[in-house]
Amino acid sequence: MSRVWQWALVATGAAIVIFQLFVPPILGVADNGDFPKLSRHACIGPLDPARYPLFDYYTPRYAIRSQYCGSIMATSAVIPLYISLAPAGWFLPRGEYDLRFLGALYALLFLGAFFLFLRLVSQPPLVAMFALVVFFSAAYVPIFSTFYMDTAALIFLLWSVVLGIHVLSSRRVGLGAFASLTAALLFLATSKVQHSLEALCFVPLFWFRFERKAFPAVWARAAASVVVIAGSLVFLATSSPWYRAISFYDSLFFKFLPASENPAAALAKLGLDASFVQYIGRHSYSPGTHMQEEPYAIAFGKQVTLTKMLRFLLVNPKVVASAMRHDLEEGSLERVRMEIGAREYRLGNYQPESGHLPEAQSHVLALWPAAKAALYARRPWSYLGFCFTLVALLWLAAWFQGPARAPAVLGVAVLTALLPTTFAPPFFDAVDTGRHLFLFNCVLDLCACTLLALAIRLAKPRP
């Protein structure tokens, strides 16, 4: 691809991002109550808590106050947040913060990953143009202007993918490429507990040399692998027990037990007495559950462990099928939403003063999301069929790549491994499944871009 095409595509992407984030009506994603998990690391909270709109509208202006300090979540997402505090301090009055400073930083990192992708792609602009349509729509860009840790995970994942392409396909791979990919994977693994295992999918890229003369030695491959694996597992093991307990409680009482044929017997096998029957169908934020009290929640987490949950699921296949259907339907909607009981919340993209209805979502450049919605929205088994068909076509396209078969198969194997690691964690979170499947749908979009690239390579005549 010529430099002219590269800069034209980057400039187009930058204009699309600026239009969505900074040209009125500016876009973001409303807070569903999870913002404090990140924002309180920097003592950031609402200017007026009494008028702060949850779910309905996006709010860019916040206050920095001592009473907002403290978060239960350790996360690498604090790094871009802390960096954004510097320019915010230069332009805003003391004690104020604007979320658009963080959005601008995420946008720069996003555009940087896109530019590096363009430098690595050797095909005509069609693949890059498709990636532009897929990843620069309102399905992705508004989430930059949020305190959701999934945004940082998205940025770190995209950088991991692009740097992984470099390690996989470049003729000369140095220690700098290994170090950069290792850093991106560590940031991804430590962005959120749900994403701690995703970095492990990239470890094989450190080991396959493919007859390249310039490739790091065995000690460098081993060191990079150990750092990524150890970082991921340590972060997972040291995560907040309160947060893990809340996730288990929500999945058990709000998703699994309501689908069980004998909930009381299931509770007994989990070591819980009959008094817990009253909580079936209620999530951790419901009044009376006591799960927002840290000592109570931690005690519950010690009683109901992951091992017990897995045993319960193994002997209750109908519960698993019901939960899978629920998650597939949530994922099929693509756009961020929450379903609590009979109420469905859409997280709005607009400010209150924009004139849009509560929970209104933008559809800027949403051609690809609209096409997918027409194919499988609210049809969970169609959505599952799409996933399997896409993966099957990817493997076929990689297998027939001729001399490039081996690296193509390895790349497809990494993408395939990312799918279960991004789908499984939300299975144990019943309240916010749709938002937590955001990265799963991102991996599906990466698969679609890869399939197009491999198909073009197959269509090109070989010398």
C-alpha cells in the first residue's frame, strides 16, 4: 500500500473520530455504575451526584474531590487515566476533569495502532478500508469517552494484535518487537480480571521462527513467555475477592438458579442454607442481599467457589443451555446494553442537552453493525452459527495459503483461542453480560477482517 493511501486512511479515521467525540452533539457511553471502579483511582466523581444520569445519558464533566478516592479494582487502565490528568490540569480549573481528555488519549492510541496496521499490510487498500468501516463506527468510538476498563482492554488488545502481526509476519524480528508485544500483552492481561487470560493466546507467537534468520534467541522467547504467563496468572490470583464474589453471586442467583429445576437442592449442594432461596432472581445490587457489604461478600465468595460452581453446571446441562442462550442473545445485540429482569437498559451515547431521548444510541457509520444486526440480532442460535461459520472459513482460507500456510494458520489459531477467552468470563456475570461481551464481538470483527485479507491473497494469482 502506498504512503499516500496510508496517510489518507489515517486522516479519514482521525476525522471520523474527531467528529464523533468532539463535534456537537458529542458522543460517549453512559455510566451504568461501573465508572467509579476506574475513576476513583484519581478521586474523580460526579459534579452533582443528585443529578448524575445513569444509563440514560453520557456526561463529560466531573469533579476531583477527596471523598471520591478509593477503588476496589486494580487495573492497568489507570495508566492512560493518570496521563490524561496532566493536560486536563493545564486547561481546566482546579478540581475539575473532562472525560474527553481521556477520550482523546484513547483516540490517539487507537489511531496509532491503525497506522501501524497500515504499515504492515501489504495488500490493496480494500482490507484497510473495511477495517476503517468496522472499527471507526459508533459501535466502537463512543466508548473511548468513558471510564469503563473495557476501553483500555480494547486498546491494549488492538495493539497486541498489530504487534503480533509484526512478530508473525516480518522478515526481521528483533528484541524491541518482543519487548513491545510483551508490554502490550501485560497491559491487556492486567486491564481487568475478565481479560487476564486473553494475553496467553499470543504466547505461541514468541516461539515460531518460520525459517527467518533474524529472530530472537531461545532465552528471549522464554523470557517473554514467562513474563506474560506469570503476569496474567498473578493478576488473576490477586484480584479483589469482593469483586469475584459479586460476579459469582450474580451468575448463581440471577442466571443459573432461576433456570434450575430444583433451586433449593442446588443451594444445599453449594453449601448454602434454605434462607438463600429468597434471593433467587435478585442480583447483588438488589436491596437486602448484603453483597455490597465487603465482609459479607468475601465470606460468600469463600463458601461458593469456582470449583463448586463448575460442579453445579456439569450436572445441570439445562441450566448451562439456558445461560448460553441468554449470553448469545446479549452478544447478538452488539451494542452495549443491560437487561435486569423485565427492564432492558440501553447505555445512551448522547448528553442530556443534546435533545435525544434517554438511552438513545448513535448510528454514525454503523453499516457493518447494521448488517450483522439484520443477520442475527435477538436470534442467539443464528449468532452462534455466524461465529462457527466465520471461524470455519478462516481456517479453510488459512489452510490454502500455499507457502504462507504455516504463519496464516498460527495467526488464525491465536484469533480462535481469543474467542473462548473473551466469551467465558461474562458467562459468570449475569447483570452486565452484553457489555462484557464487547471484546468478544471485537475479536469476531478482527476475524472478519482477517478472512477478507486471506481471501484476497487466495484470489491473487501466484507466480
